Amino acid sequence: MRRSCSSFALAACVVALAAVPARAQYNEYEARYGSTIEVSIDNLLQMPESYVDKAVRTHGELEMLFGSGERRYALRGTFGGRIRIMPMTEVAAEFDDMARRWMGRQVEVTGLVGRGTDSSTGQQMIYIAIWGFVGPPEEKEHSGPVTPATLEELVTKPGKLDGKLVAVRGQFRGQNLFGDLPSSSRERSADWVIKEELFAAWVTGRKPKGPGWAFDAGLKRDTGKWLLVTGRVSTRRGVVTLEATSVVISKPPSPTAEAPPPPKAPPAPPRPKKAPVVVFSLPLDGEREVAPNTVFRMQFSKDMEETSFKDRVVLRYVGRAQPGDRELDSVKVSYDGGPRSLQIDPGDLLRPGRVVEILLLPGIVDLDGMGLEPRPGSNAGAGGATDVLRFQIGRAGVAGSSP
């Protein structure tokens, strides 16, 4: 039975949720809370009501919060938003020990989203009660003896090598492009498959790439190459998964062991191109009580041409000028192609109580040269802009949403 934490203190609620005693047995948690949903920190913070009382897997930059006399942790998303994470009792000591070395680095967590009360502030908040976590990639390098094994041995003798570090060879089969394994046995969207003859296994925790090479798990043309995967073995419902610590290009184990090459598929027709739009902003479009020192951020649906933003992003006050208004002539605009994120720094404190708007003018294009389109229901056309986002600045002393 799922439990709501709206009426309990946060710390007490996490202890109540910690009813399953073994961190490694994710299937027991899924039996209790349902299948795990992969979600970003940004989406979780934007629509928390969609995930409360559900099991999620997410990742972000680990931070420590101070001010309550005890160590508290949070994960930071792409746009600077944070969500509290509360280790369940059975993993708390281990997580606390490892977290000291992981500050400021990417950490993946799995747990239950809850709504509770922050004991230090008395305010309502969203948090994740975690039962599983994976450290930064460099923390997963293997230590201890490695056992040579074959995929046939792992599959035909299920459980025999569970928990052990093994090295196996197999052909890269992408993200299960040929149906070698049941699709329901896939645990993460980034997992991929290796196969030798009739025997296949999932590989998780590492991408199929290394110095000077990289395979695309979504392309059949990259399949058929031999890899040597070193990782820790786990078997669930008869399906083998390798939590990889290293992946390297390899030769076939023997001249006769190579699996038949995958059949050639006809080339897929090109997908119609879609124009870019604004998909997310921080603060949210239309938000009130925005802090005067807010730095605005927005994310686009496609990779944008950075130079097209020049002189086409305007930040201004709405309405007539008022006594004491200063020209917003120190605005700085920068684009980060990784998360497709545009940052608008006013360069000055915004006047409390005023409404400001960001105008995205015609001429902003993506890398394909397609022009930005307005969002459905947006203030398109105002001031001749393609899209307009508006925000109200909070009165003095009101905390806003700046990171």
C-alpha cells in the first residue's frame, strides 16, 4: 500500500517508508511502489503532482544543505532547481559515507517521491526517499579480482556468478534492436545489449564508447562489433545484466564464435523537420513573486544557432516608464548548446512589483536554419516578437526563484 506523507514530518516519513530491508533488491521495491519511472530533476520540480507516491530514477549534481545542524542532501537540475533526497534507513550510513566524496558531481538515485514537511523550516516540500544510488562514472571503476566468463555460462547457469566481477565478450546489438531480450526486462533507457551465439545480456552503467570510438545504440549499422565488457553480474527473472565498469573494443573469442551479422534493413525515410519552440523556462512563464535578482533561463526543443540570438532577445518593463526606472542596458545573453539553454542576466536588480517580459524576435533559428515558432497560447506577436514570456517581480522581502 502506498503511503502519503503530507501530514508527517519529513524525517519520520522516510523512516516509515523504509520497509524493505535490502537495497539491491529493486524488484521488491517495484512490487511495492510500481515500475520505476525515469525523469529529470527539472520535470520533477515542474510537475511534482505527477510523480508523488511513485518510484523514480533521476540524476543531478549532488549538493549538501546547511543550517539545520545535520547533513542534508539535494540534487541540482539543469536550470538550478534542487530537490531534497532522503536516504532510507538501510542505505543511509553507506550513502552518507560516499556522499562526502561526491559533492558537486553527477549522482543517480532511485527512490519514492513524497510530499512532506521540512523539519527545519516547517514548510511543505517535495523529496525523494532513496533506496538505490550510483556514483559518478569514475567511482565505478572495478577493484578486486575479475573472473573471465562467457555469456553462455552466465545465461545457462543463472545466479551462479551474481555479485561477482566478470569479463565477457559479445557482439554489440544496440538498444535491443533485434529483440534478443524481453523489452520488459530493460531497467534504464540507456541500457544496451551484447550477444554471443544464442546468449545475450543487458549492459548498464556505461555507454558503448571509448577513446577514439563510439557506437550509437539506436543504429543497426553500428551493431556486430565485438566488445569486452567488465562488470558486476545480476540476474532477475532469468535475464542477465552487467553493471559495467569498463567497455573496450575486442576481437572475437574464436573464429567460429561470431554471431551471424544482422540483416540489412532498408533505409528509413527521413523524418519531417520540426521548427524549434521554447519547452521550459525558469522561472515559469507567468510566474509571480519572481526575485529582483533573478537570472532567467529557457530551454528549446532543438539545438539552436547561437549567433542568431544576437540583438534578437529583449528584456523590458511592461507599460509606461515610471519614476526611478533605469534602462535595462546591461542585459547579458548567453547560450549553452549542451542542454539547449538560453540564459538572460538583467545585469541589475529588477524593480519590485513591476511586470517584465522577454521578447524573442524573428530571426532566431535552429542549426537546420528553421525559425523559432511561438508556443501554443503564448503572447506571440506582441512587440513584433515570435514569442513572449512575462513575469512579475515580487515585492521587497519576498523570496523568488533565482538559483
